[in-house]
Amino acid sequence: MSGCASVMTAEQQTINITASNNEQIEVTVDDKKVVSPGVVTVLRDGKDKVVRTTDKSCDSATPIKKEITGAFWGNILIGGVFGSTTDSSTGKMWDYADSVQISCTNK
């Protein structure tokens, strides 16, 4: 029997990435390269995600915030420990931020 968040939450999540100076920069998240402004799709696995860039005018690493999904809390109320353990082990108990802005200076 699967946990509620494991059933109701998608395996992947898209994250919008922008630079504070509105410039195009190449970034990497989980070994996936994208040019900002852009969208990257990450696996919802509960691991910490970091946006990295080698652009000299920008922070080299920006963490992506994550929080526990509402479906996980509902599962604890309805399904108890068993379902919540499933959600935790699959990583689907976590939602990543929908957007991340890289701090950059003007060129």
C-alpha cells in the first residue's frame, strides 16, 4: 500500500530559474544544464538541490528551498506511520520551490 503523497505527487517537478540581472546564464541542477531564464525538471527525491553556475557575475551556488508537501500531512492523519514512511522513503514528501533567482551583479 502506497502513501498518499507517493500516489498524489508527481515524480518530477519543474523549477523556473532566473538571474537577478535578467541576463542569460548557463546553470546546472542535478547534472542538467539549462540557460536562464529557463525551466529545469528535477526528480522529486528529497535530496537537496543546488543551482550552480560558473558565470563570474553570479553566485556560484544557490540552494533550492524545499518543504514538506501538504499530502504528507494528510497521510499522517489518515494513514498513520506506515504511509508516511513510504512517502519519506520515496522522497515524494518534499516540494521544491517553484522558482529560484540567482543573485548576480550587472555586467
